[in-house]
Amino acid sequence: MTALSTIARLLALLPAVVAVNVPNTTSLVQNSTSSTSPATFTNPILPGFHPDPSCIHVADDDGNSNSPGTFFCVSSSFSAFPGLPIHASRDLQHWSLIGHVVNRRSQLPALVETNRSTSGLWAPTLRYHGGTFYVVTTLVNDERPQTDVSRWDNLIFQADDPYDASSWTNPTRFNFTGYDPSPFWDDDGRAYIVASYAWQLQPGIQLAEIDLDTGELVSDDSDDSDDDDSKATAPSWSTIWTGTGGLAPEGPHIYRKDGWYYLLIAEGGTGLNHMVTMARSKTLKGPYTPHPNNPVLTNANTTEYFQTVGHADLFSDASGNWWAVALATRSGPGYTNYPMGRETVLTPVEWPSPSLEHASSTNGTDALLSGWPRFAPVRGAMSGPLPPVDKEFDPDDDDSDDYTRELSGDDIDFAKWHASRRLPPHFTYWRPPVEGAYEIVPLPADMVANPAKPKSNTTWHSAGSSHPVTNNSATTPNALRLLPSTLNLTGLDGNYAGQKGQTFVGRRQQHTLFTFRVDLTFQPTALHEDEAGISVFLTQNHHLDIGLVRLEDTTVKNLTFSERPSWIFVRFQGITTGTATLPKPVSMVVPAQWHTLGTAEQFRNDAAPLHVTLQIQAANATHYSFSAWPTLAESEMRTIAWANNDAVSWGFTGALLGVYCTTNGGGANGTGTNGGAPVYINRWQYTPLGQFRN
């Protein structure tokens, strides 16, 4: 099969544009407690790797009852750093990343040592009480046995100002054999945690009163009739519900409304059987009566594009309208191609006050549904009583590095960046980065390229510009320098990396169709298997890479390693698990004309600096292409591989697109002092090209 016929077949996989069916949510809107007119919106509201959402509404303190307030959402991050991203919106339609709960290595040193791709920071809950923001979550060491109490590190973070990274405290810990904790304050001000007991040991949702400032459980004296402290019950966790019988009851939240305690949980596991179920009680500790028509929200056993809907949270807006967020994957029932992983979706909810309304249950009998919420099914296009669009709320107005609407894409020319400027807040590492491995520095003078004069370094081109800029040897353009790690993206065993870490920085894939390209300067040495490139990175055992790598010539015999010649290749390779499709590695010797400067000796030994653009493109909903060419000579583009994205459709996270640099095991440490070659990133571009919702 020719390369052209292969490409033609792959392009034929591009789905046709089809109309999106809007679910019938009119009845929900008409029965809302607000007169707000329905408006259309699209899911996901937080595309890409944003699972396990928890959202709240915080009213404005300006005394204006018409002010819409602000919505805040947090999502889980596993081993990604910064961890637990916080997004804010005034209208539920336009969201800005305003920061991260875990933004300092010192907050959670153990995050460096996570083992397994399913370890890290699991589902957080965000709440606001008494002027303080609380995020309660679990650092899970998923490689340890369920019975090992050190597997579950349950954490409480607090902040007065979620926009200020330094406001987020170091965590307060509390003991619990489980995960998915959620705080709740009762009418009397007492604080509780409701959480999921380790379901492999004993499925169930448990509750305990707690001091959120110390993490200590509080003695339960609610049943005592006098002040005799000796009769107080010892602090403990009690099971309040075990769900409806679905796998893994988890993700609990408690809401107080109209004299009832409502308990919302997830069941079925986070795959195709995922669902949201609900129960309620007149007393906090139960007994809880299940909703007569559970599950209250799911797309299981449907042909919908949005699948795995579950792990929901409820909140109301300033007009009294109720909403739910949940996670979902855009996979369809085939559940094969979903590289963006579990994303955050929004759906309107009607939650009337109790009345004598009746409805028919699924078995044909009448069931009393008074006071239960009703969820609109999750679709790509929705309608609901949205708050008015607030164009004045835009954290980007001050051109600050602290906020970003990452959905608009990236076009970063590092040549124009000051050395003290921080990387954008949506840039993400896999575990906390090694200090000093990522810095804005001047490009070395002997690596400054001028394509018009390959062997001269008297002028340089700003990336993407046709205008040369005089270089007086004292001034060179800046670049983002990445020092190589000893470990590559796979790490020690596909799960672990240790304290040395892995040099990688990326951003979430947030669009079905996109182009991600990086202009880099790299001069790999002959001492190691130096490599730098770009990757679709899901986990250490699920990634697809294209890079420049120096490899020795193994065809030359009777020479030691240091005596053998070596050459620079463009190489595609990947790793995945299970039955996913993975192309064989592809290597191409870098053409001589790709070198733009260097000495005669360097040219003879293929050791001259390279100025190369690497690109990953999502051409359709199922495949990536991997290409390379000499920077500013795009006509020389070589597409060396296509890969099915099922290789990075797995597990709990979502794909990151980023840059890596490694010696592939060479050298003594992972901080760049091992003699390996750094890579210099001149330009970084992520261009959204399309979003599939059906």
C-alpha cells in the first residue's frame, strides 16, 4: 500500500458534520423557580482532562440581589501538577482557569513519589462556608493494598481567595479507609465528612462529624439527654447508605433542602455502566430511602456520543435555578476512541419543593416523587435558564499570567519572553517538576539560526517572522530551555519515576481536531541516546512520541561504543496496553539539508545544531499524524507516522500535548548535569480546529 493510499483511507475516517439533537428540556425550564429565559449551551463545559467535577455558586457581596455571583469548579488531576485546577465563570458558559489548589511542591511532597498511572489526587469536593473555600480530596497510592491505611491520604485544603495561589493552605489530614470525601455543614453549624469506604473491602457511604481545622473526628453526643461527657459516643464512621446495588458506590455529596437530607452518589464504576443515584432522609444519619426511579442520571445502555456520565454534583444559581455537573467521555457506546478522557459536562435540574405530584415509575406503578430533583439527560447541545452573559468578567483583561482561557489555543513566541516570566497556568507537568529544568534563557549564540545563511550566526529570525534582527553576539533571542532527565516518558517501569522525575511539560488536548507544533533547537551529543520531541501523553504507559534522537550506528563492527559513529534520526514510537492499536516504531535519518549552521567538522559527524518543527495533528476523531520539517521550510514536511488514538484512550486521565527531553538512561542524574543535551523551545502553538459533540 502506498503512503498516499494510506493517508486517503485515514482521511476517509473523518466523520461527516451532522445536526445535533437538542434534548427536550423545555419542561425543566418552564418549571424552574426563575423566569430566566432558556438559552442554548454546549457540552463539555470544561473540555479535556477535567474529571470528577465539583462546583459551587458564591453570591456577590455588593448587596445587589441581581448580581449573578461567581461559579467555581474543581476537578481531579491524579499525578498532574499543578494539581486540582480551579475554573471560574459568571455565566456558566465562559470559563477561566484561575489557579490550582496544589500549586507548590512543598504542599504535597508525596505527589512526587506516586506509583501507577491511576494514583494521585482523586475526586475533590469544593465548598464555600463562612467566608472560606474548602477543597477535600484524597491522595491515593493505588499500588498499595486496599487494607493498607497508607493507601488513602485524605486531605483538607482551605483558602480565603481562590484567585491567589498562596492562599491555598498546606493540607490538614484525617484518617479514613476510603476516598471521595465531601464536607457538609448541618443547620446547627456542625461539620461532617461523607465519603466512600474502599468498595473492594465493603461497599458503602460513610459519615462522621469532624473538625475541619484539625482533621480530628468529633464525639457524637447528639443522642445524650444530659451533659455527662462519659456518655458521649467515641468518634467513628458510620455507614448511611450502600447504594442501589451497582458497583463501587462512591462520589457522595449531601444537600439540605426543604427539611430533607439528600444524598447523591455514583455507582457502576467510571465506565459505560456509570450512573448517578440518589436517596433522602429526614435525619442526617438515615435511614435513607432511594429515589423510586434510580438512576437519576445516566447514559448507560444508549447510543449517545456522551458516555460514562456520572460522579455528579448539584448547585443553584442566583435566580434559584438548579444545575448539575458530571463527568462524561465522548466515546459513543463503542468506548474505544476518547483521548480527551473524562470531561466536565453541565445539565439543568428541576428541583421543586415537595408537593403531591405523582408520576409513573418504570414498572407502571405510581410512585410519590414529591421534592425529588429531575435531571435533563446529558447531550452535546443543551438548553436551560442560563444566567446572562457577563462580558465584564474577564480575568485576562489585565494581561496577567495568572488566568487563562486555554480553549482559545496557544501561540507563544518564547523569543519575546522575559526570563522572569512564568509559564502559562494551563501548562502541566507529570508530577512536580525538578527545579531549574524549565527556564526562559537566551539561546546560545552558536545555535542561533539564519536560514538564508546556514553557516553564519550574525542574524537571527524571530520565530514566524521574515524580518532578520541584528545579533551583536551580546543579544540573542530567548527560548524555553528544558534540561534532560535521565528517565524518558515511560520512566522506570511505565508507572514510577522517583525523585529524579521526567522532563515533560504540556497542555491538555481540549479539541477533537487540533494542530500542535513546536519549533525547537537541539544539538544532541554523541555521548548518550539524547532525545527531544513532542508527545501525546496520557500516562507513562500510554503515550505517542515524535522526536529527534541520536542513535549509534550498530552496523559498524569491532569498535567500542565511544568509537562508533552515530546519527540523528526523526523517530516515532509509542507505548500502550491491552488491545489498543500501536504502529511499529518509525525512524528517518535527518536529511543533511535540515542543518542550518555549524562547522565543517560538525557537518561531517552529523553534530550540527538542528532547528526543526515537530507537529502532531488530529485529522479526525480517531487518528493523529506525526510530522517534522526544518523550521521556516514547511515545504520540507515529512509525515512519518499515523496512529490510532485508542492507544491513549484509557484510564482516569486525558491526553496532554507537550515537549520532552531525555538521555534515555544515560548520565548520572536527571537534572541536566549529566552531559545530556538540553532542548530549546522557540515557539509553541496549539491551534483548535474543531469540536465533535455528536
